[in-house]
Amino acid sequence: MLLQDTIAALATPFGLSGIGIIRISGPEALEIARLIFQPSNGSCPWKSHHLYHGDIVSADGKTILDEGLISYMRKPHSFTGEDVIEINCHGNPIIIQSILSQLQERGCRLARHGEFSQRAFFNNRLDLSQAEALSAMICAKSAKAYAMGLSQLKGSLSKEIEDLRLLLIDALALLEAAIDFTEDTSGEKITGTPPQINQALERMQLLLSSYSSARAYAEGVNVIITGKPNVGKSSLLNSLTGRKKAIVTDIPGTTRDLITDTININGVPVHLIDTAGIREPQNAIEKEGISLVWESLANADVVIVMLDISKPLTDEDKIIIDKNTSGNIIVAINKIDLPRKWEENIIKELFSQETKILKISAKLGNGLEELRNTITDLSVSSEDVNAGSVMITNLRHKQAIEKAFKNIQNAKESIANGMSAEFAAFDLREALDSLDEITGKKINDEILDKIFSSFCIGK
């Protein structure tokens, strides 16, 4: 796909600000800049990567739209690989819109979402995984997510994928040599799995195992707080967020809808969701709220089951326990500051041995630090985080590696079963195609358009 027209867009957030940056890219960028810019010293040499001060003017040159700075980045030494102009003007939407209108009159087209990054990809300034990393950096919800995005932008994932490709190419060369040999003899089969196949499988397994932790840092984890009415769910939400997000009363059924808030725990974005108390609904609204609870539990990364130790356990508690006996479950025994009506050991047998059972006081804050640490312990593997290896954060990348991994396993099984080398060679070629989808060496335009359409307009 060749993109040969000239595009323009606001590269900074739209709204009132001290500075707004308008980016122009394409073959007519410099010519258009000459038409709308009047340098303050009367002349402009338009050296690449220099800033010039002056006025931005209307198409007829008679009306000054703004005073600002302009820079020119000569191809191929620009973000897109094309001639690029950046206008630093004042960040008033009226000014921004007036300049963009003048650019359109001069022949610019307003850029689509992600079109600057798309041009950088087509001009080999970035591969596809790097372009996606750039978008991930902009949208990062944590410092760790930003660091992973920056690492991938610098080529860490691209290098790992290329190393995997080279392993598969070496293995494929051995297989194809065996194929040529059998054509000249009487059907000898390859003996033994090429070592590159096992090496590739091991490295792919490391990549795949990193996804869960990487996703937690990049997208955050959904933590559902559930329990019967008045066990302290809303109090816990308020204590963890540090503000009065949910109404707390002694009246059962106060929370009817899902109440959400996002906090950062140990560098992990945690999306807390307070839910309606589980009981026999008293009206249609409460019934709908309880239905939302069951739907939310299915999509939870971590479930906090709250129990009130100051009151006897009820059938409502048992229903909630029965619904949450597997997965990442935290049992929070609340109101430990009040006299106990039951002991912790009576519920231990109802959960798996791995289930973490904590004693807390949502009102006084007792046990909340341990609860915070437990949430992140269940969401992030310290081994993945501390290993310093490449981590994958993108679901598309994970699915492509899974396909490649399966193909390589098939190739290994074909060899182990004494099948002709053609079968293993076919699977290795399929694996290479899957890896090439990650960097964009082999990918169709429809998928590309879908990927870049999720980017910001000015990026």
C-alpha cells in the first residue's frame, strides 16, 4: 500500500493548553509550510531539524492566525520516513481548527487514526510490533507498562522474534537437506529432532508465560468484591481507594449497581468493582443488580469474598462461597474489631488449600496492606517481572506465538514418529508465517487497517 498524499493532524490532546502541535507529513509538506509560514526575520533556510519563529498566516497571506514555531524534518530522517512539518502553536481549539482549515485549503488531507504510524511502518521506520508498542506507551496505565512498551519500541520483541525465525530457518534448512537426500537415495528419513526446534519451543514458552503478568501491568486486573449485604463491601472499596466512592449505611441493599474505581497497587492498575449484596432480591432493581454480580464474577481476575465475623454465617454466605471455590479467590473476613460469632477454621475446608484467607477491618484499616499485596501476588508473577526478559503484552502477539508454538510441536512430533521430512518442513514454514504476522512481514491490509485504526489520530 502506497500513501502518497499529504496529511495533517493535531498531535497533542485537543483542548485548552499552552501549546498545540500540528503535524504534516507527505510529499507536499514543505511546500505547504512555505505558503502558510512567515518567518520573523524575513527568510527561512528550512534546514532539517531546526526550529524557526514566525507567524502562521491564512491562505491569502493577509491574516495572521497565530505566532509560533515551525520545524522541518527531511525524509527519510523523520518519524514517518516522509517530509514532516511540525507547527508549534498556542493550544486553543479555535486556533488549532483555523490552522487545520488553512492546511486543508492548501491540499492537506486530515489524517486517519494512526496514519502517521502506518506510514512509518510502510516506510520501514518501524516494524508492526514497534508501532503497536508506541501506541501502548501512550496508553500505559503504569510505569511498568510504559517500560515494557519502551523496550519493545527499541526493538526487544522484534529481536526476539528475529532470533526465533533464525532458529526455525536453520532447522528448516536441515529438513530440506534431508528431503533432497531422500530424493537421491531410497527414502531415508531424518533421524533426531534438530536442536533449534527445542530451543525455539523453550523461548516461545517463556514469551507465552510472560503474558499474564505483562497484561496485568498493561491493562490492569479486575477485582470483584462480593458478599451478602452489609458485610462491608462498600467500606472496603472506600478504604482501598482512599475516598468515599460508595454509600455506606446499615440499610441492606444500598448498592444496586456496579461501582468501579481504579487504584495502583505495587505498580499494577487494579480495577475495583463493588457489587450488590447477594440475597433474595426485594425488588426488580435489586434483582438486576444481583444478576450483574454473577456476570461480573465470570470476568474477574481476582474475587474478594467478604464474610462478616461479627454475625453468624447464613445461607447467603454459603451460596456465595459455593460460587467462588476456584480461581484467584481471596476470602476477607471482615469486622475483626467486633466480637466474633464464628472461628476462621470452620470455613477453611470450604475452599482450596491455595485460597488466601485474610482477617481485616475495612473500617479501621487492619489487614488492608496484606490484602493489597495478595491482590498483586495473584495477578503478577515475580519471576516474570524480575527476569528482565522480553514480555508480551499484546493479545495479537500471544495468539500468533501460540500458533507458531503449535506448528513447531507438530513438526517435532512428525520427526519423532518417523514421518517424511516434508511434513515437519511444512509446519515450520507455517510457524514462520505466524511469527511474521507479529512484525508485519506477512500481514494483510485489512488487519493492518484494524490495528492502526485503534491509534490516536495524531499518532
